[in-house]
Amino acid sequence: MQDGSIQLLVKTEKDIQIVTWILEAAGYPIEKIKLNAISGHKNLKEFLKGLPSDIAESCAVLVDSDAGSVPDAVSSARRKLSNPPVKVFCAMKEIEAWLFADDITALENTKTQWGREVIPTLPLPEDIATPKIHAELAFGKNFNSWDFLKNINIDRASARSPSLREFLTGIKNMLVAQPTPGLQSVSRNISRDVFSGLIREVLPANTVIWRTANGESFTADELRKQIEEGTDIGQQYASDVLRVARDFLKRMANRRES
């Protein structure tokens, strides 16, 4: 579009609101992103088929997908839409999974005891089997109560959800003429989430799973908190685990060669 704005097509009015809140959290120029809802796969497919080429260049579509990885999901969505001349983004498995991308803010804003108990145990967003059901149980069916999304930590959220990061990066690239904040490096956040997620699987949570060189011991729950807060203790544990894993894998590789 001549004014530098872009058009984003989604499925429902609810999706428009969710995306608007997320874009607001990311600091993107919402006034330059025109959101439209086109319900029904057939309707969306027909709309894209008749899109003029000059408009298609500044147009994108966001759909749900559960087709494995983000690239697989995008490829599958493009085929189902007959390879439209627009950018295709996928929310995995459903857009409601993005409500749990910043798990800390999600936990702070849950409306139910169910949410307070379940959110700390959830896998990463794209591994949640039924995101929409989980969202309604945690935050209520009135999606206006989901407006905490506009206050999420967008770097933490995008680090924990590859499909969300791909979406935000893609929108940023489309807004090339507009100033948009960059996403911070995700490697450190991903490391924390990976280690934290693994430790959550240790039951019971009061099991002692690590002792430092000076003899200080930590339970699974204590260590998980240290990792999530990025303390020196958490970083030391992660370093020790990686070092042990490196040496173990090296020994295994040498055994196979001998």
C-alpha cells in the first residue's frame, strides 16, 4: 500500500483482538496494520485468489495449523490455500496457544484455580494439545478478559513460541518502511525454558537433584526457580549439565567408532 501500511487477514473477530494485543505488546505501529476477518477456509481461499498483485505484495494471512514444525505448517497452509501470492503465517496449534507464550504473565492473570495449578506444569505453547480449551479454562470464555496479552514480555513470549516469533519477524519485515522494535536474542531465554521444562518433569518437586561443589543441595522446585530467574546458581547448574552431557555424548561417539 502506498502509505506503507499492510493488510493482515485472520479467521475471526476474536483473532483480530488477540493479534492487536500482541502487536501492541511488541510495540508495532498498529495504525499501519489493517486487520480483517474472513471466516471459512473456502471464503479465504476465494478472496486470496482474486487479490490484485499490487495489493498482494502488502498482504498476509494468519491461520491455525498443527502440521509439525513452523515451516511444515506454512507449507501445508499454502497448499491448502492454493499457494496464494501473499505471506502466510501459522499459529500453532491454535492462536490461543500464544496466550501461554509468556507463561509468567499468563499465570499472573489467570482467573481460576485450575489455571493457577495447571499453567506452571504446561509444556511450551506449541505442545499444548488443546490451546483454546486451556485458554477458556484459565482466563474465561469472555475473550475481553484476555487483554493481558498487551502487557506480555514479548521477548520471552517469542522465545517460547517459534510460530509467534516467525509471525512477529515476518510482520516486521513487511513494515520495512516503519520503525519497529527488534526482538532480543532468544538463545538465553530458550535455554532457561528448556532446562526449566526438564526439571518440571522431576517428581516429587522436593526431590534433591543437584549439589554444588561446596555441598549446597537444591530440590527440583528450588532449582527450577533459580533457572527461571537467571541467577548465578541457575547458570552454574545449566553449565554443569551441558558439560556432563557433552562428555557423555563424546564417550558414546567414541564407543561407536571403536
